[in-house]
Amino acid sequence: MTKSNLHQELVREQAGKICETYKISQDEVSNILVSKIEDYPKLKKLIADANNLKSVYRTREFKDFIKKIRKEIYFQLRTYKKVSDSITDSHISTRERAPYLQDFFKQIDGYLQGAETILDLGGGLFPASFPFDIYPKLKKYVWVDKNKDAYEILKKHPHNKLILHNYPLNKNNWEYYLPNGKKEFDLVFMLKLIPVLHRQERHLLEFLSTVPAKLVLITGSKEAMVKKQDIFKRENAVITKFIDNHQKEIIKKIDLPNEFGYLIE
Ligand SMILES: C[S@@+](CC[C@H](N)C(=O)[O-])C[C@H]1O[C@@H](n2cnc3c(N)ncnc32)[C@H](O)[C@@H]1O
């Protein structure tokens, strides 16, 4: 193998390994590796001088480099960044739902048709993929999320029915978000939110159960957000416990290849 091939081989092998763990394409990882390796001149020289990759993989330089790359990819996948022209591609939750979006809306279409008010809790970038045009009855879509990046991205793509509140969920009482004259929302979205709160801010679940709503749609993921790992059982247990604890009734189940959910009242 020639010296320059060794460099390419390292990128190919490592990109393959990273893709086994993380939900990112081989091309994306290869591009990251190729550009980041430029910041590691010692490693570049080691590769240039080496006869095989095994000796490179044993070095501290390589180990530090790959550890840093894996960490960066992990954080990149978890955060909201404008990564492409499509804003729904900017976060993994919405990006993953994108291929099944039509199916998603088809499964709740009857309920959406009748809704005048929607509250989207921990909404992320979901409003960016919401088909406002096909739900003319909808008057207000209220979004609440503490994430600043998601807020900034949505602010650049306004819609006259979309109201954005960049707050933590327990910052205000529910009356604060209710449109004038309304006592409850027709539909509340808690998409991929309950398992996150269960892990990070369990005390908020009680508050969430008091949301004034005719219907609530709760979903969870079948696969972990960043890593390739089946998490259906774990997420389903958390969500069904939340529903049982608050004595809500499941009126419809939602099922997509990588997401599941319950419509409750
Ligand atoms: C897994 S993402 C789901 C995003 C979106 N609902 C979807 O399904 O595409 C969870 C979202 O909940 C938001 N979130 C988590 N804890 C929150 C809190 N305490 N207050 C407000 N937002 C929160 C995060 O910022 C993130 O945008």
C-alpha cells in the first residue's frame, strides 16, 4: 500500500467504525475526518512515515484524535445546527421523521383536521415540517422549547399561525400559553419529550400531566437519537407509565418505522 493510500485507508476504516455506532453517513464522517486531520500535523507525519495502520493505531496521537472526533460527532448529532438548506435536517429528531412524515400526519389526520389550537411542548424543529396549508381550521400553533438554536432557526422561518416561546417548560403556567378566551388546547404534542424529561428532569412530568388539553399526542423513539441502539422497550415503558400514572385513556396508537406513540385524552 502506498503512503497516500494509507491515509485514505485510515479515513475509510475509521469512518466505517464510527458509522457502526452513530447515526451518521460514511460520507459525512469521512469529510469530518479528512478536514480535522489537518489540525493534527504530528499524526499526519506518523501516517506518512508508517508502513501499516496497526502501528499508527497504537499511538497516543491517533487515540487522542479519534476520541476527539467521536466526541465531536456525538455532540454535533445532539445539537441544533444549520447543517443543510433543509431546516428539518438540522436536528436528528426531525431528520429521522422526515421519510415517514406523510405517514405520521396520515395517522393523526382526522384529529388534526378538527384542531384550532395546538401546543407543541419541547417542539424542537417540528413546526418546520408541519403542513400548515392542509389544516386551514388551525388558528394558533404555540411552540415552547428551551433550546436557543432551535428558536433562532424557527424565527428565520416565521408563519403567521406559529407562536414561539423560547422558555423552559416550567417557566410559565399554562394560562400564559393559552390563546385568548380558550380554556384548553385542542391538541398538545409531546413528541419524543417524555423519555427525555424522564431522564433529565423527572420532576417536570407531574406538571406536564396537568396541561389543559382535549387530546395529547405522546411519542417516543424506537432507536436511540445518536447511537444505533434499539430503545423501544425502554421508551415505551416510560411513556405507558406516564399515561397510567395520570389515568389517561389511549384512543389511538401511532406507529412508524422509527417512532411510536399514543394519542390520549
Ligand atoms: C428529542 S427533542 C424532540 C424535538 C421535537 N419534539 C421532535 O420530536 O422533533 C426534545 C426537545 O425537548 C426540548 N426540551 C427538553 N427539556 C426541556 C425543558 N425542560 N423545557 C423546554 N424544552 C425542553 C429540547 O430542547 C428538545 O428540543
